[in-house]
Amino acid sequence: MNINTTNHGAHFESHGSLKSYIIGFILSITLTLIPYYIVTTHAMSIPTTYALILLFAVLQFIIQVVFFLHVTEGQDSKWNIMALVFTIVVLLILVFGSMWIMYNLDYNMMH
Amino acid sequence: MNITNPNSQHTHHDDHHHEEDKKNLFGFWLYIMTDCILFAMIFAAYIVLHKNTFGGASAHELFSMPFVLTETMILLTSSFTYGLVMLSAHKNQTKMVLLWLFITFILGVVFIGMEIHEFTNLYNEGHGWDKSAFLSSFFTLVGTHGLHVTSGLIWMCALMGQVMVHGITKKTINKLACLSLFWHFLDIVWIFVFTIVYLMGAI
């Protein structure tokens, strides 16, 4: 992998502005309070609650990467994003693969 | 605080050091990605084992939600205040950097204090890590995150010392930027701990 790029892009140098940090902060607080409210008040059916809080966690993840980490900005950011995307793929295979295998194993042992 | 032009004081070093700083940060980013895999494995273990309570208490009975929400808010706020550290650093405001670092550090210490409080309470009430597969995986997951936060706090202390001695230089900014990636990363991991362990446990 060639990381000796010659262009002097803002690789990690885009450190955001006060405004972007405040927007990120308010959004992440909101995205924490809404699922907390849904869960503690039992406002919705159980499957909907599961789906919604997972959705809010993913949104929260995106908000934090964009507004706090600033790795997706600048000319050289493609390597950061590529590493991140590769990690997410490995991560999803690990987590959902484990769940799938272990659920089947459990099912076959019990029935 | 002057927010009109955050790049105004940003003096560019010679290209060699510039490239090196960029490589440092990219290398640190790759380390964080491997840390993600570590957490993914512990999350997978928790998800698989969390129903195996061996007749003991389940997640639903053990956790106090307002307490966990407070922990989450503290960690989110510390992530925001660390953002302010970076903004001040790029504006060359040494005193503001130290002030925000200190506030972030205090918030981190409060978070760890609350976690230790939760762990000792659970243990004293007979819900130790040796009681069931669920509790083992819970203590491993939340404990690993706590250890990361603790090492982040030690690192933060070291950086406060360096900023006090050397001031804001290219080198200290680079180190602060590495810790910023680490700190925001821990915040993101906690969001998933909050969702998967605590919120899903309370449904």
C-alpha cells in the first residue's frame, strides 16, 4: 500500500470548527436520550424497540465519526475510510457469524 | 474565544515532518481499527452468552438505567470537551488546552469512578464474574472498555505534563491528535455497550 503520497492534503488536519463540535454534541445527546426514553417507557413493541435502538446506535456512530473524528475529510482521507470500511466488514462478519453459528449449535443440541 | 479562523496560527513545517506526522496518525488509526476487532470479539461473546445466567440474575434485574445514562452523558461530554482541546491546540492557546484537558480528565475520572462503584456493588451483592457466563462476559466487555479509558487517562496526564513543559508544538499537537482519536473511539465503543448491554438488557 502506497501511503507516501506527494499531495499535502488535509489528512486528519481538518479538525472541525466549534460549530461542528457543538452540532455533533447536541445530536449525540439527542440520539442517546431518544432510545433511552423508548426503552424505559416501554412505548413500543419489543421487536420495534430492538430495531429502533440499533438504528439509533448506528446513527450515533455515523454522527461521531463525521463530527468528532474528522477522518472522512481532506484529500488523503481515502486510506482512513478504506481501513474503516474494511474493519466494519470484518467486524460484521465476526459478530453476525458468531451469532449465526452459536444459535444453530444451540438449536441442534437442544432439539 | 476566537472562532473566526481556526487555521490562522497554523504554521506549516517543512514537508518531511509534515509527512511523518501524517503517517503517525494513520498508523495510530490502523491500531484503533485493530482495537475495534478486539471489541467486536468481546461483543460477540457477550451477545452469545448473555442469556446463560445459570439461574442467577439477568441483565434486566441488575442494572440501574438512570445511573448508566449519567455515565453515558459524562462520557459524551468528555468527548466534546476533548474536541475543544484540539480546537484550542490549533489556535495555539496553551492555557485553554490545559484547561479543557483537565476538564476532560476529571470527566473521565468520574466515569471510571462510577464504573468501579457499579462493579463493586454487583460483586458485593453476589453477582461477581464467577457466577455465570453472562456475568463473566459482562465484566470482560465493560471492564475492557474501562481499562482502555483508564490508560487514556494516564496518557492524558502525561500529555498535560508535556504541554506544560514544551507548550503547543507540532509534536505535542500530533500527540494530542492521537489521543483525540483514541478518546472519541472509546466514546463510540461505549455507545454500543450502552445499546447492546444496558438498553437491550432493560427491554
